[in-house]
Amino acid sequence: FVLTPGQPQWENTSLTYRIENYTPDLPRAVVDRAMEKAFQLWSNASPLRFTKLSEGQADIMISFVWGDHRDNSPFDGPGGNLAHAFQPGPNLGGDVHFDEDERWTNDFRDYNLYRVAAHELGHSLGLGHSTDIGALMYPNYIFSGDVQLSQDDINGIQAIYGSSPNSEQPVGPQTPQPCDSKLTFDAITTIRGEIMFLKDRFYMRVNSYYPEVELNFISVFWPHLPNGLQAAYEAASRDEIRFFKGNKYWAVQGQNVLRGYPKDISTSFGFPQTVKNIDAAVSEEETGKTYFFVADKYWRYDEYKRSMDVGYPKMIAYDFPGIGNKVDAVFMKDGFFYFFHGTRQYKFDPKTKRVLAILKVNSWFNC
Amino acid sequence: FPTPPETPEQDVETVQKYLENYYNLKTDGDQIAKQKNKSPVVEKLKQMQEFFGLKVTGKPDADTLKVMKQPRCGVPDVAR
């Protein structure tokens, strides 16, 4: 996190705010609720308390304006600058301006008012822009469906105002660090020749042309997928990636989630109702066989016959000796399976049924 | 095939405006020290690239331009 230079802060922890005018893009009640929720995010993590005023001068004045609105930063029409806010202080201090030339929404469409308000209020309270892409205080607009303070935001606000007086201290999500040796993955899949690693709300992506690992929100590609996916695999013959969470799965082609999804894993693949979620999945392009790993067993599905092969499930430890009995994530490259469990990675040769190497979990990231 | 210019005119303007808005790039010629290989634009570009976790080249490459064109908060990334 980054504090505003000079570390300005409010002396009082009880602050007032007023919404001076409303955008015509949304009902007033929706704007009121968006602001209330945005303030709540920051009050939950700090000793700050906010009261809404309906008239008069408040500490934080909120308005929707366009173009040159007589401060030092004129807005620039649709796109570009979405909003700005002033650091704690009297008069203009703390005030938040939203560019009325934007379309403000309360859903995933550009631009979600609650998301932008939550960011701007961080400035009103004394925070600058964070370099953590998972933080609310990251300067670029990213909307991943949920709006929450990351641990970085919490650390920032508590560095200024101290911790929350609530007995239970808030804990925010951490952004994965690709070169952290303790990194673990939720799922991994190949995708049109690249490898995509999934963790919480994020993907990490590498390809041979661009050696630096790219970290960003899964929602950047697929805004309709949930966070915390548990398994994924590429059905290359159909140019589909399938993502699993609980007993549901989604199929995507490129950046499009296919119609009719999510579907039920029991109905589509033939899992018994007792299978509540998939740990990991991988498909062999040559044979059209897909392996699903569930607890200490695995199932094999035939992509051509579209049915589960008979004789399954089998024990992982028996047919994949050396990788343990649980799999977090798996993908296939150049004829080898790469299994991940915790912070370990196993390179496995399916022909000889042998582990060829035990690798660091982030060996693909050029750390 | 003719090679397209590395940085089309429009992109130069994007870079200039972006650095002025968010990285306090001063356009007043008198204030800019003209040192070889250490132009303020290059320095500010490097600062921006480091902030966003991009490859620090000091050049407005495709990834840098991509980030610059994303919608964002109007508050500068460095102190004004």
C-alpha cells in the first residue's frame, strides 16, 4: 500500500458525508446503497465511523460532475478518468467526484459505482495508489464481481487509523505472488498452447513468447465465472476449456462462456451424486480421455463416447505411483502429466507410470 | 511490407498525457534538464512501468500502452 505523501489524515474518527447530487444512470436508492456499502468497507477495517447528512457541509462531499468542474482536474469524457478524490483536509479535502460522462451501474457492466466509490474513499481517507493488483487501491478499474478490501488495503488503512475496535479483526484476500515458494494452485489448464494457473480470483499465465508471468483477475477474461474455481481442463478437440466449482461446471471457448452453462457434473459426466466437487482434471488430446481427480480416487471419461469409462473410480496412488493420494491441480504438456499437491510438483510419465522429477511449484514462472 | 512506425503519433500523445496526468511530467521546457538518455519522459515511463509490474524499458511498448489505455482513477500515482 501507499500512503498519500505527507500522510494527511482525519483527526476525528467520526466523519460525515453528503451526496450532493445523483447520477441519472441509477435510482437514487441504488446510489445511496452503493455509497453506504463503500463506507462500510472502510469502517469495518478501522475505527472510522461515517454518518450520512442530507444537507449542509459534510467532511466528504460526493458529486457527479463532468468536464471542467472547477477543480484542478477536469474530466475527460467517456472512459479514461472515471473519478477522483481529494486527500483528508478542510473544504475540498476528502471530496469525491465521479465523471458523469461515464455510465454508472450496479452490476458487472462498466462502470460499477460501488467499486469505484470504494476506491475513491480510500483516497478521501489518506491512501494513495497501491501497486498490488488485487487491492482496491490499485489505480486501474478492475471489477471481479465482488468488492472487498484486500489485506493490502486493510494494512494501509490500519497504518493510518489503527485497527478496528471490533474484537474480530478483518482479514482480506492476499494477492498470489508467483515467485513465492509457498504458492499453491486451485487449478491449472492449458489454453490454446499456453498454460494458465488459477488461484482464488486470479490467473497466472505464461507462454513461450512472453516469458514474464502475467497476473490478473480471472474476470478479465471471463466475467461470468465464479471465483475460487477448483479444477479446469482443455478439451482441445472442441476448443473448449471446462471450469469446475462444486457440482457445477462451465465451458468456455476463447473469451465466451458457452450458453446453457453452468451444468451439473452428475448429469453431464455421469458422476454419482456423492461426488460433490472435482479436485483436478486433465484431458489427453491424443486419446480423448479425461482424468478427473476426486479425493484419493480418479475417474476416466471418454470425450468421444461422452461417457465415463467402466471400472472407475480407481485409486490415484495405485495408477499414479509417487504423486501421493491427492491432487490439487494437473495439466499435460509434451506427453507428460504435471501434478501439483501443496507446494510440490511432480513430472509424471504416463507411459512408464513413473515420476520423472519433483519440481518447485512455481518452476514455470522463470523466478 | 512497410514497417509501421514503432510509436504512432496518437500513442505519443497518449504517453505524454498519461505521464503528465499521473506521473507529474512537467512540459515546461525551461524546467526539463536536457540530458542524453535521461529524458524526463524515459524516467517517468520507467517509474510507471515499475509501478505496474511491467518490464522496465523506458519505452512505450505495447504492454505499457495497453495499461495506459485502461480506464482508471484520476488521482496521480505520484505526489503533485
